[in-house]
Amino acid sequence: MKPSLPKGTRDFLPIEIKKREFIFDKIRYYFRLFGYDPIETPAMESLETLMGKYGDEGDRLLFKILNNGDFLAGLDKEDVSSGNLSKVTRQLSKRGLRYDLTVPFARYIVMNRQHIKFPFKRSAIQPVWRADKPQKGRYQEFFQCDADVAGSTSLYYEAELIRLYDSVFDALQLPVIIRCNNRKILFGIMESAGLAEYFQTITVVIDKLDKIGIEGVTSELKARGYEEEKINILINLISKNEIQELVSYMISETGKQGIDEMNEILAYLGRETLTNKLIFDPTLARGLSYYTGCILEVNAVGVQMGSIGGGGRYDNLTAIFGLKDVSGVGISFGVERIYDVMEELKLFPDEINKSKNILIACLDRESFSFAIEVVNKLRSLNIPCDLYPDIAKLQKQMSYANDVGFAKVGLIGEEERTQRKVSVKDMDSGKQELMSLEDMMQKFKCV
């Protein structure tokens, strides 16, 4: 058979892993620095946990897992013949792959609340799955890196998460624009336009703005049958890109509350300027239905790509699982897109391509035992190294070292074996030095 991968999934080469780990390491560092403790949840959740949390569109993108054994047992044929797909699906499948890390986090809080002290700050770096159409920057299996706070309504955490975004992208030397809005402002805009009862539906349409533009949004709203006058008011209000501009137009008390919350968050950010640009964007919608307050989205500068991060406040998520009055706020880093952006902009440091490992190359059979001894001693001191397993021509071994990315090559032949030394060659400069084992250990022990 011809080998293949499921669509939307990928293999990763060693150099790709190194670059991905570079991103993960930066994110992990700042998660720790900001006090977000790591947790893990299973790859699959009960469908009851997942369904209804992401809106109709999100529900369609859930990967569902067939029940074990005879999954057709108990299937109602009448439901099949009548086309009741939703009911049939629930009969065939009781589990699904997680869609994001936020809903499992809410479930985790409820089930582990006896072990949790609020406010609870958590981080998670795990894969998620979405049955979305694969395209540039969009995959069906991908990693998310989340930071969330549960059990506090303080808007200080929104400001902290904005600073966390800013710190990570500054460390990656990836310039971004952090866009912010508030779902209360968005609701207030729709209420001011007389469209509040269609909030969820219209939010999904507005969330497509960066893909289809104002004209596309207007056309889709007209096609859905909304009054043109109300659509015009809506479009006019979401075009106001300054918070103070909205104040005089906002007739909704909910919208005014959202404006007050945005001003409070900006006050918490204080006078210490961010490295990256923070802008208020009333068109920002974040289609996921569980957001209730501040919402955030991050876009890279200088490259055509969708958002590379997003998040917001969710006040009622744990209530679905029986635990009321636990407000949460969190953000997510889209590592796959961050990787693609950094690759396109050539932002990965050159040293990633050159590992700090040492390859020991043996020039004759008699020296192989000594070469093994050298490798074992280096590893005992936590110095990464490897041994070329064959007695091959020097050119072949050096070519291998160069292709794999070794920074140093330790050559061992008759002269080195006799003196119990190693000729260490720097692969960048070409400089070669005969060193004793003691000198090697001393020089490379911090590698």
C-alpha cells in the first residue's frame, strides 16, 4: 500500500522539531514567569462535555469517536431513515477529540475543585483537533498553548494576559498587533442597531470580516433577511475604532458597561508601554459562543496569515457543569501559525540549525573502544554527543556531521588513541585542536 497521512496532519523532521521546541520553550518560560502552573487533560472528552460550547459551526467541526465494539447496537433505524443526524450521531458516538483546551479546563475545574485554590492560574500545551478544511496556517491536528485564570472577576488579569502576549512575541522577535474588544460592547452595538436578538448569529458573520470584508459582511447580513437600515447602523458602529467615539453612539447599558471594562483594563496596563501595538477593534467578534467580556486576538505584522493567538473572558462556562460563579479569562497561542510565520519571515535564530552536540568520528578499528570510552565520559557529564557507528572514510563522516548539524566533531585515530586525546574540529570555523579528555570535559561541560 502507498503510505499517506490523514488530511490536515503532518510529520515533523528533526530540524522542524528543534524550531517548534524553540517556540514552546519561550512560551513555557513566560508561563512560569507569570505564575501559570501546567496541567494536562485527556485527548478525548465526553461529547456531552464538548457539544454546545462552540456554537453550531464549532459543533460541526468536532471529531467524533465511534463507540467501542458493536457501535450499531441500539441504533434507532427510524432516526436513520428520517435523517435525524444529530440523534444518530449521539447514538453512534459518546466521545470526541478535544476541540480546544478551554472547555476541558472548565470540566477539569469542576471535577478537581477540592484540590484547587482560587484564583487558579493554569497553563496547558497540548494538541487539539478540528475537522476544518485544511489550508495555509490551518490544520486538523495542531497544538495550542493556553494560559487561563479561573475564579476571579478582576480585570487586572486581562491586562496581565495582554502583557504575557507582548512578552512572548517580543522574546520570539515576532512583531504583532494585539487587537482587543469586549463582547458587551459588541452586544451593545447590536442592541443600538435593533439586532440584539440575533447576537450569536450576527457575531459569527462579523467574525468573518477579515476574510470577506465589510461588503461581504453586509451582503451576508442582507441575505439572511435583516433590515437594511439596521445593517447600516451596525456597520457604522463597528467602524468606530476609538473607544471614546462609541460613547456618544452607545444607547445600550450593556454596551456602556463594556466600554467601562475596556477603560479599566487600559488603566491596569498603566504607563509602561508595550513592545507590540495594542488596538481597540469593535469588529473583533471571536465566534466561540462562551466569551462574555473582553476578547483578544493577535495578528503577525508583515505576513498574510490569520490570527496567531486569541482569547477572552468567559463568565459562565463552569456553570454548564454544575459549578456557578466561577469566572475565567484566558488566551491561546497558535503555535502552528506562529511557526509558519517565523519560517516565512526567517526569524528563527541560525544556531537552531546547528546543534551544540559533538560527533565522535573514529578513523580506525583499533580506536573504536577508546571512542566509546570518550562518548560515555562526555554523557556522564551531561554533554550531548554521538558516535558514528562505522569505520568509514573521513569525508563520509564529516559530511554526515555537517548534514545533521553537529557543531563539533571529535576525531580519534592512532595518534589520538596513543595519547588518549581527541582532535576537536569546529564545524563553523574549521579550526581543529588536539585536546585531552580533561580539557574536553572542562570546555564542553556547559554545552
